[in-house]
Amino acid sequence: MKWWQAKKRDADLERELRSDLELEEEEQRDGGASPEEARYAARRAFGNTTFIKEQTHETWGRAPFERLAQDLRYALRQLRRSPGFALLTVFTLALGIGSTTAIFSVFNATLLRPLPFADPDHLVILWSSSPHFGYSGPGSLTDPDFTQWQQQNQVFEQIAAFRDQTSNLTDNGTPERLIGATVTASLFPLLGVAPEFGRTFSVGEQSPGRENVVLISHELWARRFASSPGVLGKTIRLDGNNFAVLGVMPPSFQFPNQPDFWTPMVLTSDRSNAADQIVARMKPDITLARAVQDVTIIQHRVSPSNRHDEIHLSFAFMKDKMGANIRPTLNFLLAAVALLLLIGCANVANLFLARATARRHEISMRRALGASRMRIIRQLLTESTLLAGFGGVLGLVLAVAMGSALTGLLPQSGHEPGSLHQAVVSRMDIWVLGFSFCVALATGILFGLAPAISVSKSDLQTSVRESATHTGESGPRRMRKALIVAEFALTLVLLIVAGLLVKSFVRLLNVNPGFEPHNVAILNLELPETKYQTGAQMITFHDAVLSRIQSLPGIRAAGTVGFGLPFGEGGIQGDFTLLGQPQPPDTASKLAVGSQYFSALGVPLQLGRWFNESDTAQSEHVIIVSQSFARRFWPGKNALGQKVNQVFNGMGWCSIVGIVGDVKQSGLAGDAPLTIYLPYSQAPDFLKSFMTIVVRADGNPLEMLHALRAEVQSVDPEIPIFDAALMDDLVSKSVSQPRLDSFLLAAFAAFALILAAVGIYGVISYSVTQRQREIGIRMAIGAERRSVMVMIIREGAILAFAGIVLGLGSGLVASHLIAAFLFKVTPTDPATFWGVSMLLGLVALAACFLPARRAARVDPIVALRCE
């Protein structure tokens, strides 16, 4: 019913009641009554008009809405009378609701939203695991194996292959290195994705000689081609080859690794390189187990000599693997903010209970005038839900800002070859708004229900009597104490988790990486195989670039490494054999480095010599090994001169000429791997194409980036430098996740600690106010001020101690749940448990001190006279 229609019906009802009343008065006057007597008699005969209106509204179905409107108006008046209470409550709830919504917005956008493909629930990717190499990740096949899978499988509607690639874009401006993918023509129909404009590849364009076509990403189109529709048919130059642009993909399409371009895959008969990653769409009636069984049979049939015992192929749902890298962190943070929200609710419930208890005279009068217990509960819940609604609105504003900041802090690991990670984003959509509304509503009910029930359930006569004598009810008092105990227990859990994470992070920062990262910069470049086809050409470029860079003023050393920079992406793990020893079960990290690489990075030489100019492609093959490698295979002996084979195919036996310190390759938390270094000049050609230049300078080497880039491009103007960074930044980036976890948990714990202090201060302060008569009597009969202070502090200390004891048990459970996030810190670290318990206890005592001092200053005469 529209509001103007309801208003008209109310006016009609009012006119009808007035007309009936006037008729009754007229009948009374006709019976001989005076006008005044007739008026009173008519009213007595007619009854309560307000009650009649309410009954009529009940039949119209409007009464519940009118009562709700009445409750809302009354709640707003109550909040205007207590602006300090309202602001404190709204601010507390806004922080809790905002933090929870911000993290849920990232969780929803990254992990819960369906993948932007057609029917994503039936999409699977090939997954492989190798216990021998400690690998678990996207699986790969050779071209012939994929062809056979495509022809023989009975479980997939469609199947496609893709490979990561990188290329140098050398026209239309400054040379730029791009991330790309070479894909089969079946990929785009399989995913159900069409270009923003243009077309995708045809099957014929997978044939040799017809493959020089390309699809470009929306971002590349906007960045390099100014979003010009004329890009269709335009020729771009990638690694020296011309490619015709067929189309531009939509901005939402970022498969498989947020690429800049896609080219068609030309399938060959080569079985030497298994690089094809597989994505498929299962038939509706096929299970994942059936799909794995089918392709396992096919693989044994087409490749019986494959090492199936070492590499296990299976399939996994794409929705489970995209974003799997960030799932544990988001689960952890979501649980932490939920705990913080509970602490905020407990604190606000305590404030709300104290306020409701202070209004006991009002509530008693309403009960005495006929209000039911449910009516009182509904009114108090309306007030709490209204406060939660205001907190939710402010929290949503905070969530927008916090979500943007959070996505900047969380690791974005999707834009590199070999990844299948979902980009971490924060998006406010209908689901996030619905979540925020539900959280606000649940919060309002959660912190309002218990106080409302506690205050409303008292006996009516007792309530009126206590309201007259100003003594506190035992039920609400017990409820406030229980809330404080719960708040302290939850706060201690957050403090324990935060303490363990901070201690873990500090220990991680103190780890020696094995090199000196200060004043070191890295510059990456890649040599296109279309132009640099031989090892000699690559060595010539390598030597010329290093010679020019080393001649720059301020450069102390410059070296190179291929596929294996510490704290970077890449690295090759492989087998090897030792002269005079059985085949070792271990694998080693194998790096090709320039002669000054160790000096530039600051890796210490333990024994032997560095590589030098005499180590050429024609000289004896030599290697340098890490200290752990030498100790592992020649304990207590001199490893210099020992022989190692199968470092790479075709290299033959290599002599160890030097031993260097262990270097953390994958991060500070990981163990330093067994490492074999070989000279760049003697490395296989595929290791020479990707080059990371390591530069040590007297100051900040990035300030010389323009000069460094100029020296590289003076040798070859079509070679771009990409991902230039300081080594300090790479080390810092490697600990970004534990830094974020410890920072956020420390912030949450600090806020919870403040709430706990405010909560216990409020309870003890309110207790002092209610017990002024008792305190006055105690002091009148001889109690000392000190004993009064001890009595009040003891009351708070007992509550804090109960909460700490309860929190220690819960903290033990929580600490074991975060064990995977800890580094060299046990989940039961005694120092952390005792330290945070003492901190919480001291904060509680400090919060109790002010009310205790106020109690000790009570004038017994004034207190007794007031009573």
C-alpha cells in the first residue's frame, strides 16, 4: 500500500470514528442527558478509540510496520541523547565490519567468483607431481602425446594445449619484453571466450608457414596502440618476426598467465621437450577419477618408456587451482578479522548492557504500564541493529579503502611464465554488499540480544524496587563479567597468534641469505633465438655488454646469471653423477654465471678460484659448487679437483675448481640448495638466451639505470631491459607475505587490546558507581583507602585472570593451526605465551587502577547522604 493511500484510509477511519461518537452523543442527549454528560457517556459506551484504531490496523496488516517505525523513532531519540555512546559503538563496529568486509571482498573476487569462462565447473587442467624432484604443479606433455590424447580420449568434449613464451616487441616505440602464450586453436572455443573484436585462430593457422598471426590483450592494445581499431591487420614485430594482428581479447580474459599476446601452436613430432600444458572440458557424465584413469591408459600406450614411476599425471578442476597460492593467507586473515569482530561485539554488548541497566527505571515503568517482555526485547534489539546498521555503512566505506590497500600488499604472482595463479583483486559487488549487510545485521542481533534478554527477564516488582534503590541487578552484572572474560580470552588468542607471527618474522629477517644485497641491482634481458642462433653469438653479446657496463664510473662489479637469480623466478633442478661414487639421490640447482657474478652479488669464496677468461668453450669444463654440496659428498675431504658428470647433456666430466658459500635461492625461509655453478661460456645455449645482469655500485645502481640501458642497447638496440630492481627489494619481496601477516595480526591484536582495556575499565567503573553506598559504609566503619583500591583492583584482576586462563587453552589450539606460517618458532613457544599473558594482565590492572583510585576517594558522608 502506498503511503498516500494509507494516509487516506487513516483519515477515513478517523472520520468514521468521529461520526459514530457524535451519533452516540446525540442519542444520549435525546435521552435527557446534558451535553457534557452525553459526551462522557458516549465515550464510555464507545470504548477506547486508540485501541479500536490499533485493532483496525491489525486487520489491515499495518500494525507491525507501525510498531517498527515507532521503535526506530524511539531508538533515534535515545541515540541523540547519548551521542558519545553512539559514536563509540558505531566506530568500534565500523572497524570490525569494515575489516571483515575488506578481506571478504578480496576472498570473493579472487576465490569465490566463478572463473570468467563458459561452464567453468567442467574445466580441468593437467596436474603432475614428482616426489623425486619435490614438484607439484601444472603438468606437461610433448606435442605427439597431446595429439594422441586429443584423438583417443573418451572423456573430454574438448581438449587444448598451451605453452608459455616471452618475446621482445621491437616496433612502435621503445623495445619491450612481453609475456605471451602459444596455444592451440581449440583453446578459445573450449573456454567459450571470443575476442573483443576481430577473430581467433583457425586450425589451419597451426600449420608451418601460416602461424605468423597474433591475438593481443586489451591492456597491450591500450598501452602500445592507443586503443586504435586500426590495429586489426597491422603487423607487429616479435623477436624479429612479423605477426599480423587478428584480434583483441577482452580485458577479463587473462589466461593462462595474464599474457600480453597469444600465437598459434604448431605441433611437431619432437618428443624431447614436454612443454605443453593441457586444459580440457569434461563431458557432463564423467568424473574426475574416470578422466584420470582414461588418460593414464592412453599415456602408457603412446609413451611406454616414460618414467611414470617418477612423474605422476592427473587432472584437477581449474577452479580449485586458480588462486590456490593465496587461499591459505585469505582463510587465515578472514578468521583473524572474524575474531576481532567478535571481540568488538563483546565490547559493544558490554557497553549496551551497562546502558540498558542504567535505563532500568524506564524499562520498569514500561513493564508496569503493560509492555510485554518481548516488546522490551524488540525495542532494545531495534536500537542495537540501528547502531550496527550505521556501523555497517561506515564499515563499507572503510572496506573500499582497506580492500584497495590489501590487494597492493598481497603477493600478485600471476604474471610470469609457468603460473596458473588468479590475480588478487578486490571488488565491491552485490555479494560483498549482501555479506556486509548480513554481518551488520548479525552483529546487531549478536551484541544486542544477550543484554536485551538479561535486562528484560527480571521480576517486575523486583525491578521496580531496585530501580528505586539504585542497586544493580545481579543478572546483568554477571552478564557483564562473563562478556569481559570472553573478551579477554579472545584478545589473548589474537595476541598469541600475533606474537608468534612477529617473532617468526623477526627471526626470518635475521637469516643470512648467503650474499650481500646492498647496492646491488639486477637487470633482465632475453636474446631472441631468431637473431641469436648460436652460442658464439650469445657469448659475443654477453662479453660486449659486460665490458661496457664495467667501464661505467661508479660500477664496482658486474656479472651475469641465467635462470637462477636468488629470490627471483626460474632455476633448474637436475640429477648428476660423481666420479667414484654411486648415483646420488639428490638433485642440485644448476646455474650458468659470468666470471664476476660472485663478486657482484657478494658470495664469499671458501676454497679454490673464481671463473676467469681462460674458462672458454674450448677449454676443460669446470664448475664451482656450494659449500653444502662439497660437505654432502666429500665430508672431511678436499672437494677441489673432484669430477662431476651429467651437469647437462653433452658437457661430460667437469672439474670442481672452487667452493663458495651457500646461497638461499628460493627465499630466506627455505634451505640453501645444493648448487652447481658453470661458466656462462661453457653452458648450453638454452641457458645463455635468458640473462640477468647483476651490478654492484658505489651508490644506488638504479640511479644509473638509464646509462645501463644505453650500454645494453648500444650493443643491440632491439634488446629491452625488463624487471630492473634492487636486490634489497627482491629480498624484501620474498618476506612480503609474513610481513603482511604479522603486521595485520599485530594491528588486530593492538585494537583488541584497546577494546579489552576499555571493556574492563567500563565494567569496573560502573561497578564503583553502583557500589558507592557500600564503599561509603566500608570507609565509615574504618576501611582504609588502600584496602578499597585493592578490593576494586582485585575484582578486575579476577576477571582478567579468568579470561587469560580460558584464552591460553584456546591459544594453544590456534597456534597449532598457524604452524605452517611460522619460521623457527614452535607453536607452543613459552616466551610468547607468557609474554602476551603478562602484557594483557598489566593492561587489565592499569585499566582497573583509575576506577579503583576514584573509589578510594569516595567521601563516606556524601555517599551515605546521597543514599
